Amino acid sequence: MSKESTKIIAKNKKAYHDYYVEETFEAGIELMGSEVKSIRNGRVNLKDSWCSVVKGEIFVNGMHISIYEQGATWCKDPLRVRKLLMHKREIMKLFGIEKQQGYSIIPLSLYFKGNKVKVEIGLCKGKKLYDKRADMAKKDAKRNIERALKEQSR
């Protein structure tokens, strides 16, 4: 059995800023052919996307996949709701936790695994403003320390 290579297409950096990621899941995504070609060109944005569970199926909302210019004239809406492909028990687990404990389901990254497009979704809990400030202060301090060490080594 050979290892399948993964190539990351897009990451949702805003999700890591706005949420604590508790658990991650891998899901397939239902796409049209021209959308796959547009994704290969890196023309996708996950910034304001979220997932919802409707009638036992999970959908991703707000994911922007640009229209493929060389494609047919009957292109789909770039912001259309797309179905995610997961096992039923995983969907029900996510749905139960989301409803009971106030979590959100957020797409974290989009990548190719072999020749298939996969979405990494996270079970996330929202950060408060002071948590975001503390994280930014930690990153700032780390950056300053690295800069000082780099200057000392010169």
C-alpha cells in the first residue's frame, strides 16, 4: 500500500485566531469538475466559511471557489452550499456536541490527498477578545526573542 501525498491548497488562518480547535476530522467534498480545476489553480477562500448539519448530512457554507475562466458558461455560484462526505456516525457525533455544548464546526484547510479534494474540519469553541489579545502578545514576545537571538549571533 503506497502513501498518498497531500498538497495543501488553502488554510483558514482566521479560524485559528477566532476559535480554539478541540478536535479535527477529515471529510470529502462534493464538487463540480470546473470547481476542481479552479481549486487546482488555488482560487479558493475559506475565510468566512462554516459547516452546518441538516437532516443528517453536513454542508459547508460560505466557501468561495472562483469560477474557472476556461470552463463552460453554465458555471455554478462561487458561494454555493457544498455537501461534505463523512460517515453518518461522525456527523451525528459532531451534531450532538455542537448542539449541546455550544461548539462550531469550521473548515480549517482544503487539500489534495492523492487526486481527491479533502476538507479538514474542526470542532471549535469561540475565543473571547482577551484570549485573542493574549495569543497576539505571546506571538509578539516570541518574535521579539527570536529577533534578539538572531542579532546576537551576528
